[in-house]
Amino acid sequence: MLRITVEVGNQSVDVKIDMVSKDDLLAKADYISLHVPMPKEGAVIAKAEFDKMKNGVRIVNAARGGVINEDDLLEALNNGKVAACALDVFVGEPSPRADILAHEQIALTPHVGAATGEAQDRIGTELASQIIDFYNK
């Protein structure tokens, strides 16, 4: 088990995280949400991973296009392994493949999560701090 402390406003929240293997996660999860960098070796989720999942799993990819192999995703959706999928990212951004775009079990959103006013303010403040730190060394 991993314990982390998260600062939320003026409060600290202790969070316990049970660590499991990727295979256990794939076999037991009803929902899988991906938030990972694109690995050099390719897709994190492809046919081998879909084969380990429960029937009817739901998947969200808010990481990078290509983290999920799109051909294998379509096969898993069409054979019932995956009940539904939400993609905030996809191969070929900003234009998804027609079969991904038209699939009834896929919800697509534009990859604009960082485009909120709050996120832009935080980015600006963080960037300014890094520039100041650089020149103060």
C-alpha cells in the first residue's frame, strides 16, 4: 500500500492507494482511465491487454493518442469486451479516423483540458517562477 498526502486548499488529505499488478488491474477493473506518457515501446493497451479484461469494461484515454491501439480497441468494442470508451486523445489528432469518430460506443472530446482560465494562470505563474529561479542561480 502507498500512502500519499494531497494538499487541497488549506487542508491535507491522506490517501491510501493499494498497489496491484497491471494484469490484476486489467482482470478486475470495471473502469480503466489512462493518464500516462506515451511509452517508447508503443501502446499500453492492445489486444493482449484487452484479452485480460472483464467483458463490459469501460475505458477512458486522456493520455496520448496511441496509448490505446485503435484497431484493437475497435475490435474489443465490436465483440463486447469493451462496453464504451471515451477518448480525449487519439492517433492523428486533431482529426480522428472516420471509424473512431462514427462509432456509437465511443465518446470523443477535444484535447483542451489545459485551456481553462485557471490552468492557464497556473501555467503562467509556474513558468514565471522557473524563469526567475533560472536567473537567480
